[in-house]
Amino acid sequence: MATKRRGVRTVVYAPEFPMGPMRVKQPLPSQTLDQVSPFVLLHHASPQKYEQGATAHRIEPHPHRGFEPVTFVFQGEVYHRDSRGNEGIVGAGEVQWMTAGSGILHSEGPSPRFVERGGTLELVQLWINLPRAYKMMEPKYQDIHRGDIPVVMLADGAARAHVVAGSLGDVTGPATTSTPINAIMLYMDAGASFELDFGSHTSAMLYLLKGSINVNGSHDVGEHYLTVFDETTGVVTVTAREAGYALVLSGEPIDEPVVASGPFVMNSQDEIRAAWRDFVAGKMGQLVD
């Protein structure tokens, strides 16, 4: 019996635009793709070179409510602070997983050590929606370090899947998630060919930061493209035409209205207005950077 394959729904290019001191690529949302529930936004801060001791601007304190902003660091080192008193540094191959919940202020940017030494910074920030029942949950923060992230060898070691959240086969990632989420930082040598199984009726997508791949023998995909798969059952075959790396994501869709405005993701305009009022009133805490 032939293996059932999950089809490709769409492939979306990530246009680039300035965001503060960085150049950011954004495939989600886009003109042709509003969201891939539960994923609301994906920003790729493409590789940026910093000279030793050069000025590196931080993203100043700002609020969030109603979702989980997650930062995957592929190169360099990032320093995070928030209004709950959390702070942490994560480097290449590591992740900051923040649950904004009822509201939090945070700031982030290259770490002082990275600025002193110089180097290349590259990261992805992903916004994961929370269902209505969890939008006002207690905020929390997780530093997920490289040594705690298990690696699954694929294609006889020609591809390495770093399982951050959820599971791949019988291997489970360390991140605690509010809803079922799979998140994998995937590194591929040229010629590696393997299958990914996202389970049944989940949203699934693959963002290629670097390299070139073929999906299911039918779609050639270049770097800075987001491949979104059908919400069905079956495996996806990936063949690396060039060496590179990607972020692989899947999760259960949330069948609720989504209203996103600025730094907030809620279910209604009234809730967005309440979030702004609470932020201005200081109910999300204070943070001076």
C-alpha cells in the first residue's frame, strides 16, 4: 500500500522590510496568507553582521497579551528582560519561549557579550495564538538551552532535527506549551532525503531560512519561502537540494475569531481596546531598559 502524502497548500515568499535596526522577512501574515492557525506571525531577522564593539540597538520595552511570542536563535546571542523579573541569554540553537497571557512587557536584543565580541545575528520570532480560555493566563518565560534540546538523526545523519517542542517519533522536546505544538530546528546536508509526519488534522508549515529543498517530489522551494501543508493526514517528503536549515512547525488549529492589533492578539476589538487601556494604566507591569 502506497504511503499517504500530505499535500502542499501554498508556498509563500517572505518579503523584507526594516524593523528598527534590523532587516526582517515576513511570510506570515502576507497578502495571500492571513494566518496558519495557531500561528499568527513569523518574522525572520536575516543574518546581520556586527563588528566587534559596534553599537547594537535593543528592541525597547513593549507589551504583549493573548499569545506566545517565541524566539528561535540560529546565529548569535540574544538577551531578554521582562516586567515579571525574568532575564536570560540564549545563543545559537537555543530558544526563548514566552507566554504573554494576561500581559507582560519585555525587551530584547543582542547580548552585551555578543556586542563586545561581534559576530552574526540571525533569529526567527514566531507568534503562537492562545485560545480564549488561556488568553488571560499567568505570564511565564522559558529559556531553552541547546544541551536540553534532543536531536533526532534523519537520513542516516544527513539531517538533524532539534526537537524544541512536541515530539518526533518517540523523542519529546523540553518546551512546555499551552496548546499542542511541534517546533523543530532542522539542519540539512545537501542530498539528505527524509519524511516528516505531522499527525492528523494539524496545521503544518516549514520555513526555509537557508538552502534549497524539494517537497514531495513536486515543489522546489528556495530560501526565505514558507511552505504550508494541507490539514490532512500523511507524511511529507523533504529532499535537500543544497545544505541549509529550516524551522518546522505544526499545531492544532484554534477555531475562534482572531483580532490582532499591534502587540496584542485577542478575540474581539473590545478585548484589544481593554488591552491598550490596561497597558497604559500599568497593569502589565513596568520595565525600564
